[in-house]
Amino acid sequence: MDQVSPTTAPITFDDFLKVDIRVGRIVAVEPFPQARKPAFKLTVDFGPEIGIKRSSAQITVNHSPEDLVGSLVMAVVNFPPRQIGPFMSEVLTLGVPDANGDVMLIRPDRDVPVGGRLY
């Protein structure tokens, strides 16, 4: 996972608006044994405007499939799809590193409608 350095060049507000980050609900989780690093294949519902999208996420240390199904996540929905082994990842599910560098998902702390845009 690439990390941004503290000296990253500033961007404009218009640059920020180009990144479409939405809330979605995980509807299915599958193991992804073909991934180079341990990962899950997520199926995420972003509501009627965006629909159902799939994502590969390296979140196996801090998250279990049982806890993920039905939960909300934040994801970038306007990156081009990315081939990860035999899987096409359509959105980038967002997370931050824990104290050990393992991914913790960024999630709303209350139930909100799917498809809502981060602002």
C-alpha cells in the first residue's frame, strides 16, 4: 500500500472534488486466495445511482467476513477498474493503518443512506 508523505504537494479544492468518495454497504465477502497479500473480495452496494461494485481489500487482519457483511464502508468510486490477479476491482475501499500497519476500514459510525458522497 502506498503511503502519502507529510510533504505531499498541496491540491486545490477542485482537485479534491474530482475524487468521488461514497458510502456503500457490504453485501458479500469472499476469500481471495490468489491475491499476493491476504485479501477479501467485497461486493458493495452503493445505491441506485452507482449500483453494486466489487473491490479487493487487504483487510484480513482486522476484519472478518462475518463482521463485514451488512456494514458500511467508504470507497473511491471513480477510479478506473484495476485488475488484481484474476479479479477486477472496481472501487478502492478506504482504510487507515493501525499501530501495526494493518488496514482498518474507514466507516461511518452511524447508519447512513448508501450512495452518500463524502464532503
